[in-house]
Amino acid sequence: MFLHGIPFLAFLTLNSLSLLPREFYVLFGIYAIYLHFFAYILASIIWKNNHLKTNDDVSVIKRKWLHYIHIGILLIWASYFVFLLGEYIPYIIGPLTYSITIYFLSLWAITNKVLLEDEKKYQTSNLDSERSSEIFKNLENYFIKEKVYLNPNLKLQMVASKLKVTTHSLSQSVNENCKQNFQQYLNSYRIKEAKQKLSALDHKKVTISSIAYDCGFNSISAFNTAFKKIANQTPSQFRDSVNN
């Protein structure tokens, strides 16, 4: 994460030491800053889209909310950037766009109760605790016996169909019995499998990327993120700690 701050620290240091002439800042520096922001906006959009493709538990409301946030950020960025392109565009366009965008995003979130959605998600469900526990037990047995979590294309709908329950009931059961959503639960099994492979002597020369794909992940970045979140260390750090 520190690497992401290097451009800012470099610019701040050079500017503080007066090593950047004003002409450089006017002709190049300010554009570099805005383009740097834009690159991170695009990266966040790509990350969000990839995350939503592999996470079935994100509701339609929250998907819309994330899309609207990115549209709002792009509008705010564009409103400030166009000011640099011509002297006839007033600077006030930027602050106005910012204020209006934040107002409508906040209003939409409040109106659609985005932040309260998790609290009301299962309020109208007819699934009692006994049936919820039964579904979860069947899920665990299915995962342990069949190791379906190794399938990189496994979806909530596929598991629900196999267990002959609705996706809503399965999602609720996982949430109530292990305080996770389905994707987190799925990743916990995949990471457990990855730990076993990383610790095994016969996998010592197998690359981490190969292990990631063998354990059901579609990308190395998704594997690294899930592994660090669950194990509090990277896969390479875990392998080194085991070998030492």
C-alpha cells in the first residue's frame, strides 16, 4: 500500500524544497496530478466490477449505489479538470458539481435505505433458526465431501440448487450461522485448502499462482486479498513461516 503514496510523497518533497519551478507545475505538474487521480478512479471501477462478478451476495441496491458513486466521482473529477482546459470555464463549476453530486448521492442513499439494508434483509424471512442450522449443516457436509469450493465458477445459485433450497435461505443460513456472506464462507474453504498446499512438502516447488488457481480462485489478486484478510499475512509470508 505504501507504493501508492510514492508519487505524492515525491511531489510533496520536491515542492517543499522548491525544486519544482512554477512553470513545471503550471505546464505539467497540475495535469499529472489530475491524471493520477483519474488513473485511480479507473482502477477502482475495474476492481469494483471484478468484485461484483465474483460476489453474489451484493444486493441490487448496493450494486446501483456503487455504480452511482463512481459516476459521481467521475463527474466531480471532470468538472475540475475542464477548468484547466480553458480560461473561459469558471472555477465555480467544480465546487457546484461537487455539492450537487454529493447531495443527490446522499439523498438517493437515504431514500433507498442503503446503509440499513443489512439490518432489514431477513426481517420478513420465514426461515426459523432450526431450519437455518439444518441448511448450514448440509452445506458444510456438501463442501467437505465434494470439495465443490475448488470450482472457480461456483455460484450461490448452484449450491442452493444442489441443496434444494432458495438462494435467499442459503444466504441467510450462512449469515446467521457463521456471520459471513456466502463469498466469504467460500473463500474460507479455499484459503484453508491453500494453506494445506503451501505447507505440504510435495507442493514446495509449486508456484503460489498455481496453488491459487488449484484452490478455486480466478485471479492472483483475488487470492492474495482473500488470503491476507483471513490469515493476516500474504501467501509468500505464510509459506516462509511454515518452511522456517
